[in-house]
Amino acid sequence: MSLAAVRDDRHMLKHHLLILLAAGAVFFTNLGAAALFDEDEPKNAVCGREMFERGDWIVPTFNAELRTDKPILIYWIMLCSYTVFGVNEFAARFGSSVLAVGTSLLAYHLGRLLFHREVGLWAGVVLCTCLMFSAVGRAVTPDSTLIFCTTSAFLGYVWAVAKRHGGRFGAPHADGQPRSWDEYLPETWIHSLPMYAAMGFAVLAKGPIGVLLPSAIIGLHLLVRREVDDPLGPGPNGWWNQAWWGFRTIFRTMLPKKTLYAAWRMRVPLGGLVVGLIALPWYVAVGQQTDGAWLAGFLGGHNVGRFVQPMENHRGPFFYYPLVILLGTFPWSVFVPLSVWQLRHRLWHGSEWNASYAFLACWAGLWIGFFSCAQTKLPNYILPAYPAVALFMGCFLFDWQRDGDHFLATTFRHSCRVLAAIGAVLLLAMPVVASFFLPNESWLALIGCIPLFGGGVAYAASLRNDRRQAVRTLAITAVGLAVLIVGIAPARVARYQDGPYFGTLVRGSLSPQETPDLATFDYFAPNLVFYLGRPVDRLKKSEQITAFFEDHPHGYLLTRSDRLEDLRDEIPHDVGILAQQRRFLRRHDLVLLGRAPQTATVRTAERR
């Protein structure tokens, strides 16, 4: 082994350790300390628990009812975790956190193969400290699973192409000639297997989107490379002529003949076979065991239905996701405009990394653009594009440390000022917000101190032209902020949740031999099911209340305090209020109703 290879291995080991240290702190600090947060966390955790208790690896259920929202992969991970750690918050979140750390490492290797190893280092740190990604990486949701699988698919593609290019994606031939478009395909069918295998697991994580979008992104990149090989010619002057020229270029790039040929060269039939071998057996099994009900609910309702019409009032304008990215990538979002400017500058004026920039632009652009067209909009839908965004910012931070450009130096300082200003606003605003929703938690103002101090120190370092120190300060700031927001604060905030409190209260009021019977009216929190340890009856009509207490003499009813007067005629005379607590982040109280003998172990709730 050469001296250069040994040096590269040492750098890689050092970078792995740095990313593991940062990501480990973000994703595992107090992982099991906070109660699960409604709505999605307890739904998924209960689904895994019910499957675990039944010994069922096929059919997902929540509250003893079929759950068609998500495919199986997250539940398989939880089944393994529950087996090792038991059924608790840490076990439910463990798989997401491990995969989030893994995705941070995948981002490093993408940066290493697409650009430079230090780009990969900064991309891994940026990704694991982005606010939205750090929160989802600790949550009992399938998002972390999908992001890991899709990022693995893109790494599989980049690895196969880099192997063909001598170790770096887009590296020119030995004589300096650029690569032709068909050299951006895996050289053999064996080299295509890793990316398609990862897509197969992505289908098990989130459905057809796990293969359709990654394949489309890779295909779009190939079409773009082909257009570079056979361009229309230089663009004209004038914005109208440039717009028409751009439209013609896009139309020419996306011609059906070219698209089908690119798909064939991508070995799409082989990809379909690999994805089918991995994902199809479970889809067939769940369809058979539920008489097609799960497939109809998931494919029809949660895929096609969510795209063509807003579901659960989750709607937004076309520019919804650019705003989401600015919030979700905080604190790094202050550099997003600079990263976009740099991307445009590099693509427009040319760069040795043009092919890599174009691939990332296809990745982020198509994923965000696709979901911008969907009628149902949620912030987590575009999370699989975050690794691409992190790589853009990794490139910016890498270049800025080495580029003496005055414009970049000035705008970087302005960005540090913006970061410090946001910290100052948070420092002043958090105590006010906490006084309304989270009494006695004014300490949350400390969240603002971190960006205020970090932005100020980075600004001072940039004034001294100590660029490496400025970037390192930002990295430490981002890690500290992420640990405080997603690792420490949730454990305090979760104490105000009503679902865990009432579920634990009812369960603790009975002996281990007794079965807790709990119903809700005009209120439901999935957390009740997790912390009660059994299904909860959801009463739809007030007339059902009387029947419930007749069938369950020692049962409990949980409802809103402002509905008691309306329910007076339906509640038996010997049923009274056993506990009361303010609903989490709402202005009304919840009351637990039951018969008097149970008051020995059930008390009125106090705000903690």
C-alpha cells in the first residue's frame, strides 16, 4: 500500500469518527427520556408493539385496527429492537437513530466520491445537525428509514460510476477529454445491483415512491449528460429568447425516444426484478391476509389520494417547500442562498465538478419539484432531498475556506450576522411563547444563546480571515443547538402531554391482574394507546357513553371539560371527575371520568 493510500485511510477514519461523534450526540442524547409525541410516533410504536405481541410479521395494526398508512420495514426494525430492549421509547426510536447516523456517513461517502473528502465531512456534519433531519432521526417514523434507503441507492449509483471513472465521479479521461453520457452508467449489471437493492428496501419503507423517484432522478441526470454531449448551441440574449431557448432544451432533453433509451441503458428491467424480489413477497402476503384491504388503503388512499387532493388539511402553495427547507435546515439555512448562488455560478461558468453538481441538482430539484406538485404537503415529504442540500452546503463551506473571493467573504459575514440575529430573537421570544404554552420552562430561552454566540464567534473569525476556525465554530454551534433542541428540550416539553399522563395514570390505578377499560369522546390521542398498553374505545355518539359504563362498570371515560354540560344526561350519576389536566398546547382541559371507588389511586392532575 502506497503512502498516499495510507494517508487517505487515516483521513477517512478520522472523518468517520468526527461524524459518528457529532451524529451520535445528536441522535442518541436522551433518546428514551421523552414520552412519544402525538400523532405519528405512538401510532407507529403501537403498531410495532401489537405485531410484537401477536408474533405477526405481516399485518400492521393500530388500536386493534388495520393500519394502512405505512409499509412494513419500520415495523420489522421495531420488532427486532423490542426483542432486544423491550417495549419502550428507546427501543421504538432506536432504529431511526441508527439509520440517521448511517445516512450521515453515506453523505460523507457521496461527498468523497462526487467532490472531495472534506466536502463529505462537512456534508455529514451539516446533515446530522439540520433541525428537521435531526428531529426525524430520533422519531418513530418511517422517514429515517426511507432517507437511508434512497441515499444508499444514490451512493450505489455514484460508487458504480466512480469505479468506472477511476475513483471519482465525473473524472475526465487521462487525455483530459470529458466523459460521454453513457459513461455515467454502471459498467456491468453486477454494478447496478446495489442501487436497485437499496430501492427495493425503500419500497418496503415508504412504497412505490422508493423506486420511482430515485430511478427518475438517475434517468434525468443521464438525459442531462446526453444533452451536454449534444447541445442546442449557445443561449441567445434577452430574457424572452432565453426562456424560449430553455423550454426547447428541456423539451429536447425529455423526448420519449431518449427517455426510453436511457431507461433501457439503466437496465430498468433488471432493476424491476431486483426490487420485486425484495419487496413483492411482503406486499403479496399482506394483500392475501387482509383480502386486499391494506393494498387498497395504502396504494389508493395514501399514494394516489394524497397526490391528487389534500388529505387531513395538509395543503400549501407551490413555494411551500422552499420555505420548509429554510426552516428545516436551520442553522445552516442562513447559507442556503449562498450555496444556491455558488451552484448556479459553477454550472454556468464550468467546473471540474460540473457532473457532480448536475447530479445533485437533479436529485434535489426533481424530488422537491415532484412533491411541490402534490396536493397534500408535509415537511417530511422532501427529507430524502436533504442529503443533496447538505452536499451543496458542504461544497460551499469547502470552497469558502480556500477561495479568497471578496464577495463570498462579505456575504459569509452577513450570514453569520443573520444567524446571530436569529439567536437574539429566539432569546427574547422563547420566554414569551413558553409562558403561554409551557409554564415554568422559560429556560428554553437558552436555545437562542447558542446561535447568538456561535454566529458572533464565526463572524469574528471571518474578520480575522481565519476561515477554518469560522467553519469549525459553526459546526460546534450546530451540534450544540441540535442536542439542546432535539435531545434535551423534548424531555421537558413531553411532560406536558396529556396522552402519556392519562394512559399511565389509568394503567397505574389498577392491579396487574386487572384490565384497564378506557374510552374517549370528542378527543383522542394515539399516545393513550401506547401508555395504556391496550386498545382504547373511541365513542362517536354521546348515547354510547351510558352503554359503555353499563358494559364496563369500572371503566374510564376521557373527554373535554367544556363538553361536560352537554353530556350531563348521558353520564351515570355515580360517575365523577377523577382527574383533570390542560390539553397539550391547547386552551381547554381534559377530564377523566369514572366511578368513586377508583379515586383511591386516581388523582387530579397538576401541571408539572
